Amino acid sequence: MRDTVTSLISNYDTTGRYLDRAAMESLQSYFTTGADRVKVAAIISANAAEISREAGKRLFEEVPELLRPGGNAYTTRRYAACLRDMDYYLRYSTYALVAGNNDVLMERVLQGLRETYNSLGVPIAPTVKGIQIMKEMVKDKAAEAGITETAFIDQPFDFISREVSEVSI
Ligand code: CYC
């Protein structure tokens, strides 16, 4: 599992280089967004249940057939599995935001996920939609809390979306 600092050091160490201007810029950008990363993590933690529940509600409003017989979220067991998955994505995104690195997502969330989803018939497009709804909710809450530059919040949510669907969004 890596963060911005450890992954950068590891890259430079492999080739025996001193930190150069590009390294400094990368570190600078991580540290200047650092306080905001922690703030966003706190916002998510305090609102996690609401965010995943509300995002699920919006997703099912947009794609109601998921909940009908034959839909992948039909039956309370699968409905609950869906909300649980949304909660996983949200929680691991928080870790990746604080780390400034998506390694944790690859390692703990995404390995084998597409295959699992395919074998269970879990549809990818609505999953991505759910993740994107959560992203927008988090960005709105961050903006409400006075964070002006919220673009860094996209990173883990878009990374999961890309990896799970293998299409660029
Ligand atoms: C199932 N989601 C699963 C399963 C896994 C995950 C492993 C199969 C085993 C199980 O049912 O628990 C995902 N497990 C994870 C992840 C981690 C993990 C990400 C890393 C922490 O340990 N269905 C929909 C929606 C979508 C959905 C679009 C919600 C956004 O229609 C999700 N995932 C969904 C559903 C199932 C599932 C319904 C149950 C499918 C079934 O058993 O038929």
C-alpha cells in the first residue's frame, strides 16, 4: 500500500536519483492539498451512511429496473449487497484521498472485482453511476464546507469507475 510520498521515494530510490524539480512539485501539490484531504475525509466519515443511502436512492430512481424482478438488486439480499458495495467504494475512496494515491483501491477493492461482477451479473454501468453520484455528493459537501478546489476528490472515484469498467470516463 502506497501514498504520494512513499511511492515517489520508491520511484526515485529504484533509479538512485535525488529528488528533482518534478518530485518537489508533486510533493508540494500533495502537501498543499493535505489539509483539504483530511477535511474531506472527516466530512465523508461523518456522513458516510447518509451518502451511500442517498446515492443508492438516486441510483434506483435513475435505473428503477434494478429493483424489479430480474434486476440485479432485486430481493433484499441483493439490495443490501448493493448498498454495502457502495459503502465499500466510499470508505476506500476516503483512504485513497488521504494517501493521495490509488494503490489501496487496486490492492483491496479492485482485484478480481470485474470478474466477480461479471459472474454474478452485477451490471457495471449502474455501478459506475452510483460511484459518480457519491463523488458529486462528496464534492458538494466539500464545497459547502468552504473547500474551493475540489478537483482532487475526483481521483479515487474516477479510478474505481475506470478500473471496474475498463473504459475511460
Ligand atoms: C455482490 N459485491 C458482490 C460480491 C462481492 C462484491 C465480492 C459477491 C459476494 C457477495 O455477495 O458478498 C464486492 N466485496 C466487494 C468489494 C469488496 C469486497 C468491492 C472490497 C472491499 O470484499 N447490484 C446492482 C447495483 C450494484 C449491485 C448496480 C450496487 C451499486 O444492481 C451490487 N454486488 C451487488 C449485488 C451483489 C453483489 C446485488 C449480489 C449479487 C448476487 O449475489 O447475486
